[in-house]
Amino acid sequence: MARQKRWMTTVVKEAAKAEFKMPWARGANREAFIAKRNAKPVLRAASA
């Protein structure tokens, strides 16, 4: 059982060191992407 406890301790320690962005933490970049995606397309006149 001691081995499992040591394993769990190591997993928790490594998880705390993780440095990746979660989807809800992206802030301004995500908002800008969503605004761009939801923007109405600009209709262009066909040139002859």
C-alpha cells in the first residue's frame, strides 16, 4: 500500500506543475476568436 501512496503523491505533485491553458482561462484570445466567428460576413459586389 505504501507504493500506491507514493505514486499518488508523485501524480499530484506533477499535476500541480502542469502549465497548460484551460479553455476557460484563455480570456481575450478566445473572446476575439468568438467575435470573429460570429461576425456577419461582408458581402462583396461581383466585379465584371
